[in-house]
Amino acid sequence: MSAVPYTVKQVSSLTGIAADTLRAWERRYGVVSPKRTESRYRLYDDADLERLRSMARLVASGSPASLAAQQVLAELPETRVAETQAAERLPAAPSVPADPSLMNSSATGPRPVPDAAPSASVPAADTLVGPAQNLDRAEVDRILDQAFASGSFESVVEHWLLPALQGLGDAWVDGRVDVAGEHLVSAAVRDRLGRAFDAAGIALGGPVVLAGLPPGSLHELASLAFATCLRRLGADVRWLGSDVPEDSWVHAADRLAPAAVVLSVPMITDTEAAANVVRRLKASHPDLPIYVGGRGAASQTVSGATRLPPSVAGGAREVATRLLGA
């Protein structure tokens, strides 16, 4: 490490990377994990500089930011994140009307989740970028309508929406989409997910599962997509949302005596907060099964919790199978 750690301004000057981009690469991809002062200022070392320079070279050569980050992280001996960086792209949401098979009145065990790719009518993977650039909510809704009419909720989430939202995130990092455009699309997706979660119905008598994000974690779409998939499989999912304080997780567990807890860890920077939640829950409920999923969980071990597979639908199947049987 250098004798004097580098500040954001110094790193920006040395690498030519804008300060906003530095912070975006850290939050979204975990390319670096700078130290923090007591005042929360970032401090980088020589290894951070080298990774950022490598990332910048790859992006400048035309590589999407997400793929460049995978390559840079794959070279780190302590964090083999290469295959898992795409695992927790921001998730999906349905617009298909509720059908009777989704309206649970009782839980009889996990139902099959179709994994077949959507039909040929599914939109292109980059189709959300244009409406985000134009702040065109009506076009976003039209695209979502088309996508979710092309296959099951699970298949569209896995095969289209997650990649499309990852591409949208890359466009934001690259400066092709403004924050307002990304937020507009995320709001539309969040609305669809909420409707899908409601359409799945309440699994009366099913095992209660708490799902949500640790304190400080705001990327909620993947968690809600997972909660929807698990609810469709017969679990009584209580989705707590984003930025849930540790005390609230403990209160919910005390109140509901859940069969399991599922924490979404969308960013590597969320791992410490997730680990603190797990420690608190295990202290008061030592036998409570706790699962973690997402990019942060895939890159680092959270003691006391079981890591779920990268697939949102696959993770829901694993939890449902353990709770409800095959």
C-alpha cells in the first residue's frame, strides 16, 4: 500500500476517471473497496489504482462496464466474483394478469417453475435504454407488456428482464442514460413487481418467510422478484422492503416466528450490514434458517447464513423445496 492513501480527487487525477464514475464502479460492481476515514471519506491504495486503471482500459476498448468489472475481479485471488457478477442484476416485474394457478388458498408444496426461454416476441435485451434516455414511461410500460406476454414470470425475469436491467445499469455507468432515466424505468419495474406479488395471492397455511434487504441497502428489485417467485411456489412471504434496520428484523422474527429469513445482498458494500443482521437474528433465534442471495453474498461469505444460487427463480425453488418438500 502507498505510504499516503489516495483521496477520490487524487485517484481521479491519476487515472482520468471522473469521481462520479469511481463511486458508481464501487457501488454497482465492487471493483474496489476503499478504506473509510471516521468522516466517511474514501481512501484508496495502489492496488485500488491498478484495478481502476484496468477497468478504465477495458471500458475504453469497448467492453461493457459489467463485463469489464467481471474480468478485473476475476484477477483478484481473494474474490472470485467473475462468474457471479451478473447473478443479481436488477430484477423483473410482471404485467400479465393473474391466473387461477397463482391465487393460493393453501400451500401443498412447491409447484414447478417453468424455465423455458420466452417466445421470439420478447423485446431485445437493450430495448429499455432508449425509453430511459427519452424519459418515456409509456414506452417502458409497452415494452414490459410485450415482454411479460411472451412467457412465464420466472422465464421472463431470468431470460429477459434481468439482462435488460443490467444493460440499463451499464448505460448509466457509461453516461448514456441519466439517473432520472434509470429511476423512471426502475419505478415502472417496481410497479409491475408489486402487482405480480399481489397476484400470486396469500399462501394460507404456508411457511412464513421474511424477505428484504439489510440497513442501507436500497436496490430492492431483485429481492421483490425473489419474493414473488417464492410466493408463487406456496410460501407465505412477508416482504419487508429495502433498508430494514437490524432491530426491525429482530422484531419481525420475534413477532412472526418465521420458518426462514432471506436477505438480499445486491452490492458487495451491503455484505457487512447483512452479516450484522444475521448475527442479531442468530443471537435471538439460533435455530432460524437464514439465506442470503445476490452479488454481495456471492462474493463474500456471510457467517451463519446459507448462500443461495445466483438465479432468482432457482433460489426461490431451493428455499421452497427445503421448507415445503419436493
